Amino acid sequence: MIEVIDAGFYSSIQDQGRVGYRHLGVPISGAMDQKAFDLAHQLLGKTSDFSCIECTLIGPILRFHEPCSLVLTGAHMQAWVNESPIQNNISIAILPGDVLKLRRATKGLRTYIKINQAIISPVVLGSTSFYKPLTQDAVLKKGNHIFWIKSEKVINKSNARIRWDDSYLLSNDLAVEKGPEFNTLSIAARQQIFQKDFLINSQNRMGYRISSPFSMDAVPMLSGAVRPGTVQITPSGTLLIAGVDGQVSGGYPRIFQLTEEGLNVLVQKKEGDTISFKSLDTLPQKEL
Amino acid sequence: MYTKQDFNFTTLGRTLILGFSYQHDERSLHFIQVLWTALTKQFNKQLEDSTTTFNSINLFFKEDFQIEQIKPTVLKTIDVLDFKKTNPTKLWKLPVCTNEQYTVDVHDFFNGDIQRINAYIDRFLSLEFHLVFYGFLPGFPYLGGLPIEMAIPRKATPSRITQKGSVAIGGDQVGIYPQDSPGGWNVIGNCPIPLMDFTKSSPNRIEPADRIQFFKISTAEYSEVLAAIENNTDHPYINPYPHD
């Protein structure tokens, strides 16, 4: 069992998400940073359960009452087990009574805590991911107890052969494809949008708000499909980039779709950071 | 009604958007539903999800795809679509309380002119809507069928809270708020019954292309229904049944 001593800034349980319910208006939810989420599972070896704790900006303080292994992926936060500093991407053995303390993010925004046990949390539409009001809570709270299914066979595989690359945490470049309404931008803006840096005004799991100088006439349009990483532009020039808890439909022109790689870069950015958009065509080809 | 020339293809990452122009008549809505079902079946194993909006069918593929490889299959599906063998859509009658406290926005729109407000509400209650799709919030239905002369523009500044159950008008669209939410639409009444139960694996009973009509209930009935939901007791309005 894990006892939440301090919940941190915004910590929630997230898994693979609610796949297959968009047609009812239900967002997919799940981990914002899919790359870090996948890495956590690779590093700990196969578990039947995908639930982990997503921490934002300032991580939680957790006391473990039973033994397990855990790994931290994604943003680098100040992190200790008891008084010993620990690092990301390495499997760590936890003993009963150990206290995991995560504080301020030093590189990136969102950190994932994954244990090698199946966390018990209410399942709604096939997922444990916190998303209010479908789930009772939006975030973990001080005093919460997180239980897990005690399995006899604890796979304690620290997989040293997994190669990981955290350089995306330092990138400001968002790889994008043009969206269906890209051409609603003025001809000048279609060039400039790839040349400027943009400031992140605010962000949460629903999405990012970024201001731009590209104000435009309101385009009357019916709501269209939106997915995580879809970039819409409002008449005042605000760029709205959908997160995993974002609305499944939106009525503003969709000028870009972030690639998966681009989305992983974005979700590690915080308010006040700057980003730029890179067309997929102009990015250097990935080595195969 | 549509033929394959009426559709265009765009993408949003791994989502294929099959676009068409919105036609609000029952046959067109039904055609889109049948096509959506057929495409979902056709690409079944390759899809993570699929949705519709007023003017698009959206196929969420699991893997990257080439539009040129998908297009012929989609066009063929449209060509051979067996549209005639469909069931008639269902009609759902939903309670709505139009007491003054739930119609503030419509009052504002008509500057408190009671005669015009009542005439508007009466006409609204006589209409039959169609569920076009769910979006915006979990369980938020977009209803089509409001005559254009009854359209009320969205508020310039959205309300901080539009109450759960609000039946609201945005342009010529009608929606029902499944939860308290900021909202820019004009509230015309409150429907006290939830349309979805997210504790079930099939949360919805009302399907796209189904018909919806509202009937007026008193403030007392409204309170009874809310109390019944709160106490988990029965009330004839809580579980609407479909009419053919």
C-alpha cells in the first residue's frame, strides 16, 4: 500500500486511457507523455496493469507500506528515497516504510511513477485514469491510500538493455503536419508560423494555450474532430493545443496536428516556456 | 442524400476525416449512420475509435496509413452500401422544466417580452429534433432540427457555469449539458434526467439519428425527479422508453 503524505502540485493515476468512447464525447485521458509512459513499462518488465502516477511540476511524497520496485520516467524531478537521491529510468527496490519524495521538476514537467504491482483503482469505461466527473477524483489527495494486488511472483527485472533518450525534454521544437484548415491562415502567416517562437500562456491536461499575433476573421464552421495534439486557432490568435483530457470536437480551424514525437515534447513544457513549430517536411529525416 | 462524389478526404495525424456537407433531413442522417457503421466494420481491426460530427466521419487508425490506400476501400463501401435495409429510428420523449429560473437566457434574448418568450418555448416544445452526434463534454448531445428562424446566436461572453441538465441553443444547434460547465449557449430549460450512465459499458441509449422531443414538466415534477434520482427510487420520467 502507498500512503500519500503530500500529493504534490497535480498528481493523478493514469493508465492507457479510455479507448473507444470518443463517439460519446469521452476524451481518451491516460498519460500525457506516452513516451515516458511506455518507457516506464519497458524498464519494469511486463506487468498486467498499466496504472501509474502522473506527477506535474512538484511531485508527491509517498510512504510505501509493502515492498515493490519502482521506476521514474519523464521529467526529472528532485527525488529521494528516504534521504538518498535517486535517478530516473533505473529500477529501484523499495522496502516497507521507505519514503519516496519528489519535489520540483528540474527538466521537463511531467514525471511518471510506475511500480511493478497492479494498482487497484476504480475502473470507468475500461480505464483507471482520473478524469472528473467520470471518476470521483481529479487528483490524488493527502491521506489517500493506494492499494495493489499482491502477486506472489514479483517480476523484479531491471532491464538494462533498454535504451532510452531523454533529449526530448530539452527540445522546444514541435513537429507538426498541416491540419485540414491550415489554409485559413493568411498567406503571410503560413510562412511566419514556422519562423517564430511562441510563449505558453497556460496548460493543463485538457490542453495548452499559446498566444500568437495571427488574429483572423472568425471562420464560421461546424465542430470537427479534435485529438490530442490538434492545434486550433481562435479569431483572436490564441493557439489551442488539445491534451489527452481535451474535448473530442472543436469549432475553430485546425491548422496543425502535432506528431506523437511533437506531442511528447509539448507536454513536458510548462507555462512561460517557448516552443516553435517545425513542418515534418523540413525536419531532418530520422535515422532508421 | 449522398453519393461518393459528395465526400472529401483529409487527415489529422492517424485520423482519417471523411468530409461531406451537412444535410439535416432524416434520410441523410440515416445514410451517414449506416455508412459510419459499415466503415467501422470494414476497418474494424485497424481502428482504435471512430466518431461522427455534423459534416464528417472520423476514423481513428491505430497505425500510420496512406490515404491513397484507404480511399478506394471507402469509396467502394459507399458504392455498395445497402441503405434500404435499415430500421426506423427511435423517438425519445424527454422531460424539460421551462420555469423562469431555467429560461433566463431566452428571457434576456427577448428582453423579457413574456408573450414572445412563451410563443418561442411553445414552438420549441412542438419540434422534433435529431441526435446528430455526441461531443464537447462526455454525453453532450448535439441536436439538429431547430428551424433557422429560431436560431439564437451564442453569447459573446460565455457563462462561467451553465447548469447540469441545461437544454441550450447555440445558433441553430441544441444541446443538453451533462454536467456543470462553462458554456456559451442560451438556456431554454432543464432536463433533470441523465442521458448516460458511465458506470455501464454501453452508457448511452439514444443513438445518432434517433429523434428527440421535449415535453414540459412542472417545477414540482422536476423536484420529484431529482429527489428520485438522489434517493435511487423509481419515477416514470427517469428511464424514458423509445417510441417507434
